[in-house]
Amino acid sequence: MTPVELSRTVLHAVRRAVDEGELAVAVLPERVVVAPPGPGGCGDYATSVALQLARPAGQPAPALAELLRTRLLRTDGISDVVVTGPGFLNISLDGDADARLVRDILRAGLRYGHSDTLAGQTVDLHATHDARAVVLMDAVARVLRSQGARPRLTCAGPPEDAWVRILGVPSDIPSDIPSDISAGTGTGTGTGTDAPLRPVPAPADPTPLGRDAARWALLHPAPHDRPHIGDSQSEQHLAQRETNPLFRVRYAHARTRALLRNAADLGFTPEPGPLTPEGDGSLTFDGDGPLAPEGDGPLTFDDDGPLTPEGDGPVTADGDAQGLIQLLADHPRVLAATAAHRAPDRLARHLVAVADALAPLLPSVLPLGDEKPSAAHRARLALAEAAGTVLAGGLSLLGIDAPEHL
């Protein structure tokens, strides 16, 4: 169950309580926010919906939370609900919910997170005659299409030939400005007819970076932030080292593809399921990659990529996986927010977070030495493939290639 699905489930419980006369609220919320629990919380997700509804319902928040708790416990996919503090609902999902999420991602492929939420809506996007503005508009249009919208693009002038050839922007963007587009400023965060896209221009020509690095350099910063392009700043976008976020994202994707090839050579395939062998207790990753009993020492950076800073202590497989799984589950919400706010930087930052959360899992995917592939290995391989799928799909929406070899 993804956060979006859980939000709908909680909202459905609220509506059923109103319909059945257990709750009297004149205006129901349009959506319910769920997030990882804060200090003092527990479970997989928490929501403050009972606190929001307490005053309009004329009931104490703890009593309202208990009412909703009873209803949520009857829902498939939810294993436990605990009320904490002044009325927070802390929700634990079924143990196989993670496996279902991985299956959903693998089934949807690169279209995971796409929806028809904006189906039937035509959104006018207009960019100033600037390389960054046109690239931003192109990326926004890609994400809007993923949510079902039909964007119409215009530019203050025909795109330069280099923008089309190198940056990959459409060559057929008309330069006529629709009469209903506002002449105001801003980054275009409305619906229907947007204000012109006016991000802070790049301080230098981005085309020498090539398509992928240039688009990342223009899209990763928020529109109101200045891109790091020009002189020595451009080199960071081409560097194949962990300080380069684009490299980390593409490297993580390439590692997942390599793991699938290596697993095929060993005769096993991905299969969603428990990530640790039953009865083996808590497992940790050691500095060389294999799983080791907890307490065997801190992790270090190995030749295959960053794990965790030395001295931070052991990292459990379950702990690492849960952070990654929550990010994967959040991907549909990120795409929706990126479309709503016309902000591809949100998607770019999300991809970096997924890549960084994936890195500690990768060394434990394949069996080592004489070890035979287990159900846990197949489950970790499936989770890695799902994360690689999200990375590839997200990069595609940004107009950036996700190579299988790097």
C-alpha cells in the first residue's frame, strides 16, 4: 500500500464514519496527509487527521482517533493502528505490503507513478527565449503528460538549433503567445493557464555539457536558484564520483541492471518477498558487501560505491530497506507534486534520495562464495530492480538517459 493509497483509505474511513452517523462533520477534507511517524510515534505511517477533525466534529481528538482506529483495523493491508500523543494515528502495514509494492512497481515498469489525475485538462505553458526556461518547460510537460494532462507549449522565440540538437527540446514549439496567457512573472505554479516560466537563467551556455549533464544542471536546482554552470563549476556535472548527484543516480541504476545480469548468470531471478532469511535475526551489511551478524563493526566505502560513513555502526537490512521502500512508495506523490508545482527539481531531488537509499542494499543482493541463492537474495534483487525502475522512469521524465552500463 503506497502513501497515496493509505491516504485514500484513511479518508474513506472518515467518510464511512460520517455516512453511518458516528461522526458529524459539515465539510470533509479533500485529502489526508500521511507521513513517516515523528518522535514518539510508531509503525510505518502516521496521520493527524483526528486532530484536524476534532473541533469541527465537536469531539476530543483521542476519542475520534479511536473511532477511526477501529475502522482502519478492518482494512486489508493494515496490521495495526496505535493512537499516540494528543490523537495521532500510527499505522502499521501488513508484512507482505512491501512485497506487493515491489510487484506493483515491476508490473508498471517505467510508468510506475503515472496516473490519469489530470486527464482532460489542457495546460498552457509558455517559456521565455532562454535555454533553461525551455528545458524546464519541456520537463514540466513530460511530467504533466504522465499525470494525464495535455500540455500546450509556446516560447517567446523559436528554440535555438543547439537547444534542439543537444538539449533535446522539441523543435516544433510555436512562438505565438496565446492571448489568454498572463504576462505576469513567476515559475508557473497554477493550473490551466500558467504564468510564463521564468527561471533564473544559466550563467553560461549549458550545451558544452552534453544533453544529460546539461539538463540535470538546469533542472536539479529550483527555478529560483542559479545553476552551477560555467568555468570550473561545469566540471562537477561530468565527474564520475559520488559528489556528483547525477552520477550517483545513474550509477545506482546501472548497478541494478548489472545485478540482474549477474543473477541470471547464477541461475536465479527476482521475486518479491522477505529481505532476510526467516529466523536469522537482524542482519547487517559489512564493508565488503556480504551480510554479517549484527555487531561485526562499522561500514566503510568499498570499491563498488558508498555504503555508510565509517564509525556510524551497523546498518540492518530491514532498516535500510524500509527507508528505500518508503521512498519508492512516495514516488507517485512526488510526480503529482512535480506536475502541480511545475517543479522538476522535486523529482530530481527525489531520485537522488532513492539512489542514496539504494546504495547500502546493493552489496547484499548476490550470494557470495559457495552460498546458494536464497529467497532473501531473490527478494533483495526484486527490490533493487524496483528501485532501478523508479530511477530510470524518473530520469526519462527529466529527459535524461539511464544507461545500463556506466
